[in-house]
Amino acid sequence: MNLNLNLKLYLNLYLNLKVNPNIKPNLNLNLNLNLNLNLNLNLNLNLNLNLNLNIILNLNIKLNLNLNLNLNIILNLILNRNINLSLNRIIKWVFFCWKKS
């Protein structure tokens, strides 16, 4: 099950790179985020907290492109892992943290 989820995360990243060439300079940052997600999924420990911290870091570095990538990753985690959180609450929390920074 972890292998399936990792492939879907990689596929989303690959498709976004193909459609939006502007993400290419940010390739290293996005690949690091994907590695962090894989580690968290294997540990199954504090997944939401770690994911939110990654979102804040990426928002501070490149706002628009990373926001779209992160929302796709959250959506994949909710659909594939049945996490009982609403996407609306996560989006509101992200924007709240973004405004505070």
C-alpha cells in the first residue's frame, strides 16, 4: 500500500512538471518534500503535523506553485489513507499560517 501511494505522489509531481515548466527551477525542493512524505508514511507517526510544517516552509519559499502541489499531495493522502480530516479545515489552517508569516 505504501508503494502505491508513493507512485501516485510521484506521478502528480511529474505531471505538474510537464504542464508547468516554471516549476523546473524548484525541482530539488519538491523532490525533498516527496522524500519527507514517504518517510512519514512509513512511520505512521505525526503525519499531519509534519505535512503541515512542510507546507508552511514551501509557502515561504515559493507561494503559488507550491501551494498547488501541496494541496494535491494532501488530497492524495486523504483519498488513499482515509484520514478523517476535511480538506477545507487543512486549507484554512494553511492560509492562516501563511497570513501570520
